[in-house]
Amino acid sequence: MKSKAIFRANRSGQLLIVAALAIAILLSSTTMYVYELSGERQSTEDFFISDFILAVKQGSRNAVISALANASNGGEKTVLADDLDSLSQAYMRLNKRGIWRLSYTVLNDSHYDGGVWLSWGNGGLGVSSAYANFTLRVYDSTANITMSYTVNITTTITINGYYTSNGTEKTINLFCRVFNEGKSALAKNLTVFYENLGVWVPVNASNNLSVRDYGNGTYALSFNVSVPSEIVQVSVHAQDMRCILVKASIPCREG
């Protein structure tokens, strides 16, 4: 596996993807999902409502994923609210017989700003996360339903490592793990940098970069650098299969 360039999302493109994806999910949901709202046999209309609820939950999850991919790749954090506004309006326009209303709040606390948390520190841990609470209200001739749920999308990377020295050249050995919502996940791209005299330098083929993929979200990386300092600052940028970017840095010491 070779080092690849980091994906850069386009904000307007992401919004179009979210809208198209939400509509596609709604159109196909009847044949994809069956959800029991009670223990009794449901009518055709009941099945439609239950399928609709599942489609809304899946559509809102996809919207949060798309917004986080956008924000983590350089977009504005407000993209989450913008995407969810578009999604909510799309659902409201679908039903002509009743009211389907999806409302939301994005989390704001010590970590999240506008529902987005990007923590890319120097302690070997990186977090890219988006968090939103939803309330779905369905009012028509056959149903009166209110339900609330939360969508929390989180991509995490952990790295640790050391180097061995051979004269002026150092061989950096890194171990990297990627997680989606706390479960092991694959990386679409891994890009590595090291600091030399205050400048972050990308690692490429000239550094004899080697990446071993264990197939379970764990990666072993090694490369050579000529850095005079005893501590080598290293940064790994990982993009998961959802195009969500996360970064982490560590100081490597001789081991």
C-alpha cells in the first residue's frame, strides 16, 4: 500500500450527494426494510410508515456522515446544520396527505461546536466526530407517531512508535489503528509526515515507506528519515472508507 494524497471534499458536491442519497433511500426503503411497530399484524399502510421511519433514520445517519467528511476535509463546521436543514425540508415535501416533520439539534459543549468535534492532537490520538439529536413526528389519517433518536458518527485513530538509528539515518516504526464508532475500521488512505527543522515533510517513496495492512484496521508503517534531533515528530493522516479524515501526531524516541 503506497502513500496517497489526502482527499479534499467539495462542500456543494457533498450537499448534492446528501440530497440525492436521501431521496434514493426513501424510494427504495419499502423493499429494503421491515420494522414491527407492534406485535399485531400490520396493514399495508402500517408497513409503509414503519419502512419510512427506518428510511428517515438511515437518511439522517448518511447526512451526518457526509457532513463530517466535508468538515474534516476542510469544510465549515456549519455544514452539518446546513445538510440537516436540507434533509428535513426534503422529508416534509414528500407527504401530501399528512405531516412528516424531522427536527434536529446539533451538540454544543466543551468538545462539539455546531455538532462537530475535530481533535487532532500530539498525544497519539485523533478524533473526528459529529453528533446530532433528532425528533421525527408523523401525523396523518392512520398514524400519530413521535420518536427521538441520536446519531453520533466518530472516526478515531491511535498511533504509537519509535525509531532505530543507523548513523545519521533513523528508521521510524509506527503502529496505527483506525476505528469507526469504537469498532475497528479500514483506512482508505494513509498519509505520513515528519518534522524536520520546523517543517512538516511528507513521507514518500524516497523514504523507503512500507505499510503493512493487517486487514482489521491495524497498520504497521516504517520509513527512513535524516533528522538531527533526538526526538522526531511524526503525524499520520487517515481517511476512512467514508472519506472522513482524522489526524494524530506523536514524538518518536529511540527504542
